Amino acid sequence: AQSVTQLDSQVPVFEEAPVELRCNYSSSVSVYLFWYVQYPNQGLQLLLKYLSGSTLVESINGFEAEFNKSQTSFHLRKPSVHISDTAEYFCAVVPGGGSEKLVFGKGTKLTVNP
Amino acid sequence: GAGVSQSPSNKVTEKGKDVELRCDPISGHTALYWYRQSLGQGLEFLIYFQGNSAPDKSGLPSDRFSAERTGGSVSTLTIQRTQQEDSAVYLCASSLLGGYYGYTFGSGTRLTVV
């Protein structure tokens, strides 16, 4: 079965520091990869996605993720975080092969401290 | 509408009672999904509707859970004889072309069974 592993449940960092949130998936078929963000007391929002083409995808607020097929990873990075980036981040995959439902990881809570 | 609307936003019910949760997807979105979010458990897939096709019910945890989608639009998730372990945030999402392009989530219904 398709699965998504987010290796860190919590990541505390200081403001303006770089951050990497790790995501690995298991799949024997082509995948479509997503990162969603959930700010405190809000719903989930799509942050970025990889469908095909360039393996590096970017969001409008400075996050980027790189699809690495050989390592089955889709890590999320930001070179300098802000207090406002404090949120829970979920990695998700549509495994392909006819299934259209997203399979989510358990989430990583990013806390940015002053 | 402009977004996915869920009602009620909060529901407190007594153990053993039935509850109905409503989701109004974005107009024109053919795909509709229900997920459950429990603390520390990430997002658990429940059920998926796509157009006029038979729904994918593979994630429903027991026969106390059911869902319907009327006229290809509004969906209702029903939980019969609620148990305390049903307490969670129930999230609805819709998508124009299926999961490959990502979902738009509603803000969820927080269900508390006392």
C-alpha cells in the first residue's frame, strides 16, 4: 500500500534560520506529490505540488520542494523562515495507477521562535 | 460558492446519538472527499465521490459511518450511534478534475462526543 512518512513530528527553529521538513513516500508507480499547510485554527491549504517536469517546485511564499525519484523523497525547504510560517505541514501523494485520493503523512508541526 | 463550506463548524453530541455533517463543495467540482483529522494521526481518508461513479468507501472505519452526495453537489456524512473515539475534525474537500491537481479543503467540523 502507498504510504507517506514525515520523519519529524515537530521542528522548532529560530526566525530567519533555514528549515527542511522531510517527506518520503513508497510507491512502485508514478506519483503526484503535494505539500499542504494548516495554520493555527484554519483549514488546509495547498502549498505546492509536483505533477511532472522540473523536479524543483516553488511556492509563492518562499518554500520549495524537490522531487527525488531515486530517494523517493519530496522534502520541503525554506532558506529563511518567519514567525508567520508557524503551522503544521502535511506531505501527500496521489499514488497514480487509477487512484485519485490523496494519501497524507502525519504532519510536521513547524514552530518558528523569535 | 467561492470555497468549500462545511456545517456545523462545531458539534458536541452525546455518546450513542446520530450526527450529520454537511459539505457544500465548490460549484462545478466533480470530485468530493471526506477525511478525518485526529490529534497526532494526520488525515485519514474516509470516502470519495467522483461524478456519477460509485463512491470509493474503502476508508469508512465501520458500518456506523455512511455518506451520500445528492445531485452531484452537497454531501452529508452521517455517523450513527456515535462513540467517543469518533471525536475528531471531519474535513471535506473538492476538486475539479480529481486528486491529481490537489484539493480545496473546507474548514472542517469539529465533532466532540461526550
